[in-house]
Amino acid sequence: MKYLFLFISYITIAQQIKSVDFTESCGKIAMNTKEKSISGKVIYEFKVLKAIDTISIDAQNMIFENVLVNGKSLVYRNTDKQLQLIAPFKKGKYTLQLDYKAIPKQALYFVGNFEASGDSKIPSQIWTQGQGRYTSNWYPSFDNVNEKVIFNLEITFDKGYQVAANGVLKSKKEQNEKTVWQYHMNKPMSSYLLMLGIGQYDIYKEKSKSGIPLEMYLEKVDASKFETTYRGSKEIFDFVEKKIGVKYPWKVYRQIPVHDFLYAGMENTSSTIFASRYVVDAIGLEDRSYTNVNAHELAHQWFGDLITAESGKHHWLQEGFATYYALLTEKELKGEDYFYAKMYESAQQLKYASRTDTIPVLNAKASSLSFYQKGAWALFILQDAIGEQAFAKAVQSYLKKHQYESVTTADFFAEIKKVSDYDLVNFSKVWLEDYRFNTQEANELLFKNKMIKMLFDVESKKKVTLTEKETFFKNILLSNANILIKKAILNQLKTEKWEDKKRLFQEAINTKNIELRQQIAILTPKIPEDFRLDYETLLNDKSYQTQEITLYYLWKNFPEHRFQYLDQSKEWMGFNDYNLRTLWLSLALSTPNYITVKQPLIDELIQYSSPQYEAITRENALEKLIGFKIINDKVLINLVKATTHHMWQFSKFGRDTIRKMLKEEDMKSSFEHILLQLNETEKFQLNRLLKEL
């Protein structure tokens, strides 16, 4: 037996795929919202292609019962990472059946408060995020992306909620106080693309030009934000499908916003989940449009879902393609200049990043900037070199040939070779294997756009005196030139004396362009008195971001006018993260004699920092509370609670902020004072930080 288990420990799923083919899975699952657990019965159909004595399924910290193969019990081992089936499997078809339960630490998240008495401001939701965190935390499955399976789910959950999963909704039945939802897929996919999305939504339905049902989810309270959130979604779908030239590969496409999501969006097969911060009104749309994320996640339905990169080394085949097609979509919607402006901006990022980032695209450890932006640039270069028609033909052949399979860069190159004799060896060396960014080749391509030529003309005048270039700059600011050029002009003026650049700043602020005016807000942290009235007009701009910057800088620069600014902004709320409200509260509390009874405002601001709200709201509030020195036990407790949040960005903010505060005198004793008010997980996190001293 020792030899057997030693052998088992060295078996990998990668080796197993050559001997075993899992074809279909049917799962009947239910969630316990009090325990934050998931349980159910899972059936797998699989074929043994070559005799094998151990078959493994990834399963993180799960409990199993009634494990049967072809209706019979067998020896199995639960390693807390895998379920290992031990038997002399011969060639043939098999059925695996099992019952399981898990309390996932990641990949399946319960947000809000499902208890009727809960006072959480976050709507009760359950959602998944499998990529990078693995579906095997909540469903016995396969961490290896190359094992593709047809997944069908039956989900039982409370009435009053919408339940979404991959594929087509086959049935929905009421069962006492529960609803049973049955979702079916008809084609295989990688396990990390399996999803659940549960919440109290309305569903808005349309059909694409090709007849695909489009379902757009939105919480009932956000009904007025539907048009601005999903603006152009049907047009985006129609364009992406036509541009790719291969019919959308699934039977339905749905989009679901969720709270406290880890990233901007996730392209689960047939069902994209995206962050609720993109649920915006008309003012929020100026600063936070869902368009690019919308197109990016949609493109992944082909590049990532229909075909999947075989390993991390080839991840650019997913992110580079999705980024590029999203930019092409924006080019269609916003024009060629917008597209070239975005390519120029990413070129600048890549050029500067390559000074310290020495990992090339064709490497599993490459940065997101490399996979996404440099991957997109590689495709831009390639399409220009071989021609748009040849590029499209190669992409279509690539998708059709490898549909529902895993791919490598060589697979893509093989299709390029069929339509062109372009030197792919050199192309790969320059764009995929070299960490440096080829600025010269990029600029040659960018120069095909007139707007970029004008931008470079502006940039060439950095060393020219303002007197010599002032008229030239003024004419551009008053023209219909692209905003990128106008921003470049303002950036050049940053170090000039105010009396010299004043006229140009006034010309810019007198335009109606919200984006240009926002740039002025950003570039003027010290506001001259003779520019105050002009700067104050920015408070009226239909941009929550501009209003936030402007209110703070005006308050900071002109103490004698603080009452006026606070009176003007006291009803502002801002984005759904309350950015304007939290700023107003902190400024009002920090303004002498403005508020006579401060405690209600303090309580409100502290409330925004509590777990009742989304992480982004809590972080906004905590930043303001700590920055303006409004600190008590409740604030410190809420800060420690941040360190245990599932969003790594927020938990990192909590840890980093505590580390910084502990450098101050007396803060150690203040944190030690709250230890008894924390739960065990929170105590562990705080004690760990205290020991770092």
C-alpha cells in the first residue's frame, strides 16, 4: 500500500488527461447561507482511454459520501486537495456519482446578509470567480484548463432570487419555499469557467442580429441606471461577432453585476459577471463606462472559452485578443482617433514598464500589462503587416479548427502561415519573447493616424519656450483636436509660472469638454486667487470625479469660502461608492464652526467604513477618517475588519494602513485596546501586524 500511495502522490491531472476523458457532469447543488456552505450530488461521465489505477478530481477541503463508480463503492482517498479514485480502471465508459459538502475559502462568495433582520447595505448575493482561484473550491472539478467538460447544473435556492449559471435555462420549478433552476450546456468548457450568480435582479432581454438571446441583469433598485450601464450592449455584441467572423459559440449570453467583485469582469462561459461599480447613472458614465469591459469579456467567449490557452505561457492568446477586440469595438463606436489614442497610451505604459519589467509575453509569469496590452499590440502589428483580410481569415480558421480545445501560440501561427509568408520567427522574437517594447515599430504604425502626428508635434515642443508655442497651443485648445492632444498641452504647462500659462488654462476651462476641464482640476492643486471663480465652475460639471477633485482643492485653498463650498455640495452622493458623500462628511467635520452637532456626521462616516457597505465604500470612508484624524475604537475595528475581506485589494489596503499607523506614537496601544472586541480571525491578523514591529 505504501508503494500505491507514493505512486498516487506523483500522479498529476496533466498526465491523467492522456488516459481519461471526462465528458459530462451533472450537479444538483444547494447553498446554506448561514454556514456559507455548498453541498450536493455530482455525476460525472468519463471514458478510460488507457488502463489506469488512480483517477483524480480536484476538490479543495471537501467532505465526500456515497462515492460510487458504475453504481458500486470503491476505495478512494480524500487529500483535501483531490478526490483520488483507486481501482484497476480498464478501457471503457464509466459513471462516477458522489455527494459532497464544502465551506469554500475562495472562489464562491456570499455577500450581504441573507437574514431578514440584517441591516447590510449590500444586497444579498452569491457569486463565483473561478479564474486564478479555481472552481475546485466549490465544485469537484479540474484545475487543469485542458480537461474540458459539458457541465449541467441544477440549483435549489430561496424564492425571490434570480439564479444564473452557464448555458440555457431548461426549467424553473417552485418547490415549497425554494425554486429549482436547471441549466444545461451543450458543449464542453474548462472548469474555471463554471459559474453561479444569485441575487435579486430584474432581467432585461434583447436579441442579437444573429438571434442569440441577450440577458442583462440589474438589481431592482438600479432600474433607472439600465440604459447608462448597458449602453450599446446589443451593438457591441453584433459588432464583435461580425468582426471575429465566427458565430457566437453558445446558446445565450448574459451579463450580471455583483458587489465586491475581485476584478472588473469575468468571462464565464455564456455568462459574464462584472463589478457593480460599472452600474452608473448619466453623470457616473462620464468617468466609469462599462463599454470596454463589456466588449473585452464578450471577446473572451471566443478567446478563452471556445478555445483556451494550453498553459500560462500562452495566456496572451486570451487576454491579448480580448483586449485588442475590445479596442476595435471602441474604434467602431468612438472613432479611429480614440483607438489610436488608446494604443498610444498603452505604448507609453509598456515603454516605461520595460525599464523594470524584464519578463516577456511568452512567459507564464508575465505581468498583466504584458499579457493584455503588449499582447494587443502584437496583434495590431501582425494585422497591419499581413493585412486585415488575411488576419481575419487566419483568426476564423484558428477558432474553427480548435473549437472546444486548448491551444498554443504555435497553433495560431500555423493559421497565419496559411495566409501569409510574414516572418513569424522574427515577429515572435520582437513582440513575444523580448521584454523590451519596440517603440520604433510601434511609432511607425501610430504615425498612420493624423491625430498622432499632431500629438508628436506637440510633444516635440517640450523644450520650446512658452512664448514661442503659446499661439500654437491656443489654436489647438480651441479646435476640435483629440482630447489626448489637449491633455498633452496642459501637461506641458504644469511647471510653467501661473502668470505665463494663465491665458491657456482659461481658454481650456472655458471649453465645454468635461474631460479637458477635469484635467485642469487635476493639474491645479494650488489655485491662484485670480483663477478661483473659473475653477469654481468645475463644481457644476456633470462628473463625480471632477466634483470630488474640485471640492477638495477649493476647500483646501480657500478656507474663507469653505462654508459656501460645503453648502453647495451637502446633498451630493456620487458614485455607488458614495465618494462625494464621504468626502463631504470629512470636510464638514474638519471645518471649524461649520457643524455645531458633529456626532451624527461622525457616526455616518464611520458607518460607511463598516462591513454593512461594499469594500470600495469602506475604503473611501477609512481613507477620509484616517486622513482627517477622525479616529476612535470603531474606526480601528473597521480597519482591522478590512484585513479579513475576500477582496485582496481591500485587505491589502487594511494591512498597509495599519502598518503605517503603527509607526506613529501611541497607535500600538490603541490597536491593542481593541483586541478583545475582535473575532478570532481579526485578532490573528492584527496580532500578526503588531508582531512586525
